[in-house]
Amino acid sequence: MHMHKYEKIWLIFGGITLIVFLSVIGVSAFAMGHHPPSDMTTIDPEKVKETAPFDDPGLKKIGDNEYEAVMVAQAFMFGEPLEVPKGATVHFKVTSADVVHGFSIPGTNVNMMITPGHINTITHTFDEAGEFLIICNEYCGVGHQAMSGRIEVN
Amino acid sequence: METTLINRKDAKLSLAHIYVGFIAVLLGGIAGLLQTFVRSGAITLPAGIGYYQLLTAHGVLLALVFTTYFIIGFLYSGISKTTGTLAEGPRKLGWAGYYVMTTGTVITTIMILTNDASVLYTFYAPLQASPWFYIGLALVVIGSWISGAGMFRQYRNWKKANPGQLSPLFSFMAVMTMLLWLIATLGVAATVVLQLIPWSFGWVDTINVLLSRTLFWYFGHPLVYFWLLPAYICWYVIIPKIIGGKIFSDSLARLSFVLFLLFSIPVGFHHQLLESGVSHTWKFIQVTLTFMVIVPSLMTAFSLFATFELSGRQKGARGLFGWVKKLPWKDARFFAPFMGMLIFIPAGAGGIINASNQLNQVIHNTLWVTGHFHLTVATSVALTFFGIAYWLIPHLTGRTLTKKINLLANIQTIIWVVGMAMMSGAMHTVGLLGAPRRTAYTTYGDYPDALGWIPYEVAMAVGGSFLFIGILVLIYIVVHLSFFAPKGVEAYPIGEVADQAERTPAILENWKLWIGVCVALILFAYTIPIMEIIENAPPGSPGFRLW
Ligand code: HEM
Ligand SMILES: [Cu+2]
Ligand SMILES: [Cu+2]
């Protein structure tokens, strides 16, 4: 099929941008490990409270200023506030005891979906002191706008 | 040709669809306005109406009802215009589809009004609505299939009567749009009929949540292209005629529609980037396929501007941008869709951000996303549809678009663009600050960041008020053109292909080939992940009614 010269130039330019774009995303994902949260672990959504580690949610120290935060999202709360020292690396491990919830910490890149039957994980290092808010950003029912948690970094 | 009206019976069928569409705009607009007021804390809803009930109505009425009805009405009219009066069979199918869809719409609306379905228009399990909500939605989809079948039949009749000839561009594009819709809705029909209905009736206890979400998003992204393609039909086929130019290239137009079919379906995971249970390899593969739509999008942009430039030069424009002055800025049939096109440039750029693995993390489920689709569907698509209505409704009712109404329509466009710039601009900004979408008024216990979002939410309400005024003006125009405008003949603008354009290769109309490639791509992108989702499925979820 014949194409106008300018159209060819335009599409070649578009094609190159596309390749550059995909390379940036690809390198960042596979070489630098910036994958989106994609945990493959499953859990019985009706037995969350009896299944380890969610039978004992909360903060656990697992290394030098490194913590695991085990949390259960359910209508309409995330559990007790957490307290960590400045510079702490926290591995969040979250599941849902009822419907789909969101898990985001405004001001950070922490943002993931919590689907019942699945566990999702994300890691963040809190380099600055202050109070952080965890919010549910997926509609989950009448109390959705109140569903939040706190992290105290000091 | 231009001075003839399409068959009156066909006109009636189109009008019936278009009216339902605009009633949905009015009702949905009222909901939208109230939402902006609630979110900014200006009002609380009376009479026990819930924010999420309202939001469900807004999403269903505008994203599903308005779009689907308008599109089917528009496509039927254009098919009648370009392939000739509908045969008895296709017209009957059109009406059958209309009644099935309308039955479904009424059932769904009642369920939302009785607060038995405040699950939003995406109805994510395991929130569980009344089974009738899902049945209503299923009827809407089935009705649209019946209408699609009518269009396919009319097209086939034409091909049989004109062997070896290239079909009219409009009818080709209409068939492509309905084909995309048919293939895409198979996913949502599967989750609704096989999962949600049995589960909400209690015939089965639990549901596979991830499978349901995956089937939904298999449909959810091409849904966007189902809205866009009819707008592209206007841009490719209608606008050249209105500006007194020619279609730049028939073959490029068809090729871009083929590519939209191929690359809009196997990409749903880009809506599920942040969820567990889907491996990042498959997410990345689908993100790659997502970016392929950049190619037909650039082709479309090129063709449109080439058409503008060629017609401008024919009218004696000189210099690099002289043609801009030759465009009919005062013609609402051009101005409204053109503003839609213009807004599509930043909107498309935002879309690229949304679909990128890592950037998605920043904006997922924030108001940024809501801001994004109020630019794409609620501005680019909506303004184009409004622009179509300005000549299509009088054409169908045997009336004319007067100078005065034309002026009012231009004012409507300006109100819409200004209101949307404010509302969507505020949504984008506050979304970057982390404000969640689909969330009623909240300060999270006077948390400082959340308090900082309020001014933007007030800006949203100001923009929303402009938009609502825009909707009132629009409805006035629609009513006027339907019942009060002077009788006459309003042209149905169908562009002709430029003389120097190449002959269109027959391969572009080889439906078996394109459907084959489309199915192959879908199987490639979805077979393994869906098998994994089923094989590694956790125990299912019971239903919850948390509203
Ligand atoms: C008067 C004009 C409009 C106003 C004031 C308005 C306002 C809003 C607001 C405030 C939200 C929800 C914010 C939240 O997430 O809490 C929203 C959501 C939405 N709007 Fe609009 N909108 C208008 C027109 C439209 C149009 C014309 C369309 C489509 C053609 C549209 C489609 C949607 C959709 C699909 C949603 C998402 C619903 C959901 O998240 O479940 N809106 N709108
Ligand atoms: Cu929530
Ligand atoms: Cu998408």
C-alpha cells in the first residue's frame, strides 16, 4: 500500500518513540526489578484470621531496621497503627477478609490492590519522619471513605 | 444525494436510540453535579441517597447507556445512508435489539434506585448486587448483539448485491465497531452469566474473584474503543465533508480500524497491573500490546490534519499554518468535534502514562484516572457525539439546524471545554497528590494531606457546575431540533475520497483474516494467564452487601 512521504516519516518517528518507550519500561521492569506488585500467593478468604501470618497481624522486626507489616484489610479498617523508626524498610504483606480493597500511602509510591483470596506485597523505605496515612482507594462499601490506617515514623 | 433524507422508518429507529441516550445524559449529569458537591463537602445528600448509589447511576447512565444507545443509533443511520434503506430483516433486528436493551436498562435502573446495586458500574465481586442488576446488564449486552447482527446482515446484503466492490467506508467502519464490541463483550457476558448471576441467586456459594475481574477487564479496555471508533468515524468520514474537503485516504482509514480491532482487546491486564495473582511477565506482555495502539492513533492524527491542510490549501490558504484560518470555526458541526479532537491530544498522552507499568503505581485509583476519562470519553467522545447530534437529529426529524441554534451549540462547546478543563484539571492534580477516586467526602480525621485536597474538590464542583449548565443547554438544543426547529432538509454529510488517493487493497475487507488474527492475539495474551488463574485459584469468595 502506498503511503505519503510525510506519513511514512511520521509513522517511523512514532515507531521509534514506541520502541524507546517500551525499552525504558522493559529495562526498568526486568533489569532494575521495578515490577508492579504481583504476588502469586493465595489464601482461603474465609479463613484469613486462622491462617498464618494473618492470625497474628502487626509489625515484626526481621532485620536491621527492616520490618514485615502483616495486615488484614476489611470493611472498613486496616488494623492498629504502626510505629517504625526513621529509615526503616517495611515489607507490607496484606490480604482481604471480605471484598476488594486498595492499599495506598499518599506521598509515597505504595499503591496496590488487595483482592480476597490473594496476598499482595510491597516494600517501602521511610526516609522521612512523620505521620503517614494508609488509605483504601478501591470502593468497598458505605464506609469506604473512612477506611484508613496510620504509620508513625520517628 | 445530499438533499435526500434517509428512509423515515430507519430514521425512527435511530431516533429512538438517540433519545434514550440523551435522557441518560440529563439524568447522569444531575448525578455528576451532586457528586462534585458531596465530595467537596458542600452538601450532604437528602432522603437516604448514598454517594455510591449516585456514582453507580452516573457511571451506568453515562458510560454504558448514553454511549451504547447513541452509537447504535448513529451507526444505523449511517448504514442506511451509505448502503441504502435497511432491509426488513436488519430493521427488525434493530428494533428487537432496542427493546431488549431498554428492558435491561429499566431493570438495572430500578435496582440502582432501590439501592440494591450500589456496586458501581464495574460491579467488582465479591460485592454482590441483586441478581436482577446483572440480568439487566446482560439484557443490555444481548440487545446490542441483536442490533449488531442487524448491521452485519445489512452489510452482507450490500456485498452480495455489489459483488467485488469496495463497501462504503462508513459501513465498513460501523461493522468493525460492532465486531469489536461483539468480541469484547464475550468476556463480560461470560462473567455475568456464568459467574455473577448463579452466585447472586445463591445457586453457587462462592465466586472466583480474580477470574471475574480478568473477564471484566478483557471487556473493559475495548469498551473504550467501542466509544472511540464512532467518534473516529465522524472524524474520518463526516468532518471532511463538513469542511468542504476530501477523505485523505480510504485505505489508511480502513487500516487504522483493523489495527484498532487487533490491539484493543488483548490488553486488559493494564487495568490490573497492581493486583496479585497475575505474573508480571504477562502484565508486561499486555502492556507492550497496549502501546501498539499508538500506531493507528498516529495514523488517525495524520489523516485528520492532512485533510484539514489539503482542504485549506484548495481554498487558497498559504504558508505553513494558513489552512487553520480556512476551517469553518463557526460551524457547530465542525467546532464541537474539533474541540474533541484537540482535547484528545493531552488525553492520549495521559493514557500512555496510565498504561506504563511504573507510572501506573503513582496514579492507579486516584482521581487522576477520573480526570483522564472525563477528557477521553466525557470530552473527546461526548463533544463529537454532540456535534453529530446537531445535524443528525434534524436530518432524522426532517428539520434544520438554524443559525441561532448553531450559535447556541458553539456556546455549549465552549462551556463544556471550560468546565471540563477546570474539573478534569483539578482531578488530575489532586490525583497526583494521592486523592482516591470513588470516595465520598472525607478528611480522614482531619489528616493534613487530605485537608489539602479539599480546595481541588471545590474546583471540581465549580467545573462540574459549568458542565451541568452545558448539559442543560445541550438538552434544550436536542429538544428544539427534535420538535420545534423549522421543517427542512438537513444534510447527512458523508465525505468522498480524495482523487489522488490510492485504490484500497481488497485484503482490508478480508474479515476472516482479521478475525483470525484478532482471535490468535487474544489466545496468545490470555490463554496461559487464565489457565493459571483457574488452576491456582484460592477457595472462592461469598457475596457481601456492604452498603
Ligand atoms: C455534568 C457533567 C459531569 C460531571 C459533573 C461529572 C462528575 C463526575 C464525578 C465527580 C465523578 C466521580 C468522582 C469519584 O470517583 O468519586 C465522576 C465519575 C465518572 N464519570 Fe462523570 N461527570 C460528568 C459527565 C460525565 C460524562 C459525560 C461521562 C461519560 C460519557 C462521565 C463518565 C464518568 C464515569 C465513567 C465515572 C466513573 C464512575 C466510577 O468511578 O464508578 N461523566 N463524574
Ligand atoms: Cu475501600
Ligand atoms: Cu485500558
